[in-house]
Amino acid sequence: MTTTIKPEDMPAPETLVSYANGSVMAAMFHYAAEGDDLREISRENGLACLIAPLLDAGLMQRYEGGENILSKWRPDPPAGWMFGGVYDTEDGPCAIFLRSAEARSEAAE
């Protein structure tokens, strides 16, 4: 099953969209193709993103055993970030965290 969002119905960029495979992604990534730079898409929407692999050994073992853990894994974001989704990659599940690009600039000062 594919989730379709009409361009005129597209929610705010950081709004979470759930998919049938258990993944959840910010709406701004809905039409991203494999290989698209999620950091660039985030920048275009005024957000910074942090991509983090699944590091929980128990969950990774279940994933490698064939269990779909995407619907169960909701990691806590680092301080100052918000949850932006979980998705599958060739290297295993990853989480994405978002924050205002302005917050990133202020932190660098």
C-alpha cells in the first residue's frame, strides 16, 4: 500500500506521516527518491537534520532476524531536537531528528 499525499494537501514539512511498513517520516521527505540528500531537503525547509543508525543491539538482532521493528522503534531525540522519523536503509534502520536551522546557527555562535 502506498500513501499518497496530493501536493495541495501536503502538511507542514515536519508533520509525521506513517506508512504501512511501519516507517514514519516527516512530510517533507514524502516524495524523496532513494539517494536524495535528506539534509538538503531539510535545509530547503528551514530545518537541520541529524541521522542516527539503530544502535540498540537487541532491536538490531530482531531486525536481522527478519522482524519489522520500524513500528516499534521510537528513539528519544537528543536535547534540542525533535523526532523526525524512522526508516529502513541498506545498512539497517535509521532515525532522523529535526530542529530549526536557526537553532543550529545560534548554537554555532
